[in-house]
Amino acid sequence: MATTKKTTTSKSKTLSKVAKPKTSTKTTKPKTTKSKTSTTTAKPKVTRTATTSKTNDVAKKKSTNTEIRVSGQKMIKAIQHEFSREFSFLRLSIFPYSEKNKSTKSPFQKDTKIGDVRKKDTAGEITINGRKHVKTLEKEFELVFGLYAQVCYTDSDGSRYYTSGSYDEKTLSQLNKLGEELGWQKTFGKGNVR
């Protein structure tokens, strides 16, 4: 009799396994990958268009948020290189303050440190970004370093100019974009600043 009970029990177990509907948890739970050290949850896939627009947004933010730091330890050529790399249709010239009202100006040598030529004794630095107005940047060089700075450009025919008037009212990004539209010559190209 004992044999009969065992057979009946095993049959009922088999029948109950077959009778129960299978439920899949794969559709409701994210897949996990197990390794010896940790368990990670698979991230949902992002559509290609969303990824592309997100990448474009990051690129736009990066270009407008780039800041060039100018301190006493920085060489003039490094400042000019970074400036022209960021604003490829503009140049930055730095002069002794005594050159401000002269018609012909002589800039500092490019291998000079700002700290070696600054006229202000107080420590300080300035930042340059695309949101800064041309006139503000030039004024900051005067206030912080006691130096005369001019944002410049080269016209399509090769003539060089200092900014003035309405150009000084624009942000560096706006003026750089205007220079591109007007066909100004690129200052930065092939790794050199003109």
C-alpha cells in the first residue's frame, strides 16, 4: 500500500506543475547581469533621435560655457591662443596702458607673463566667456591688471581693425558669429594664431 500512496503523490505533483499557467517576469522586471562582485540592472534603451538631440544640447552648452581664465601667471601667447581658439574670427591684443590713446600701438611681446607687466599691485584674475561683452572684457583688463586690451578682427580684404562703437556692445559670441557672417578672416586655423 505504501507504494500506491507514493505513486499518487508524485502524480498529483506532476499534474499540479502542468496545470499552473506559467508567468513571465521578464516583461515586468529589468534584466540583471550577475558577476562575482556585483549585480547591475540593465538600463532601458534610448531612441537614437533623443540621444542625438541630447548630444547637440551638450555641445551647445559646452561652447557657451567655456571659460578662459587670465591670471598673472599666464603668458600672453597662451591667452591669445585660447581666445582665438574659442572665438575664431576675433583676436585679443594686450598693450601697456600708456598705448591707449596712441594712433599706432605697440603690443607686449607674446612670451611675456601678465604678472610681469601688470600695473595693478592687487592680486586678481578675470574670466573670458562668450556671454561677456567686448567693452566689459576690455574694461576688466584695465581694472584688474592696469593693462590696455583690445578685441580685434581682420576684414575679408585683410585689413585689421580694433572693435569700437556697436561692436563693443556685443557679446564675444555675438561678435564672433557676426564676423563669420560678414566673411572676416579666421584668426585661428592650423594650430596658429595670426
